[in-house]
Amino acid sequence: GKTLIHPNQLSAANEIFAPSKEEIEYARRVLDCWEAVSSNSDEQFTGVAVLNGLMIEELHVESARKLLERANAIASFESS
């Protein structure tokens, strides 16, 4: 986060702290992978998914959600 003292600083701060396109895409892939594995009724869900050979757990999913929320909030601000 960042403490700002003037509204004109918002755009610069958002540009600096906004997730990159690659980070956003990866976060979406994490959530898609998690949803696919956790909702598969054919297998018992163990709380772990694998994406590109990397183990994905709930903490990764929560981080991905927060990243996407931040990206959406910044995009909403920038479009208004």
C-alpha cells in the first residue's frame, strides 16, 4: 500500500502497484485450476491442486483472489 497526500498521486500509485497482465493471467489460471480440481466429483479433493507442476493450496488461491480484487479496483478507478 501507499499513503498519498494529494489526489493527483492516485494514477501514479495505481500504475506502480497494479498487477501486471502476466500476474493477472496467472491468478486467473490458479483460480480456474483450483475450481476444476475442487469441484471434480469423481475424486476426493485433498486440498491441493497442481498447475504447471507447481502445488497450489488455499493460500495461493487467496493470494490470487486478492490480486484480482486489487486489479479490478484499480481498473474501476481508472475507468471512472
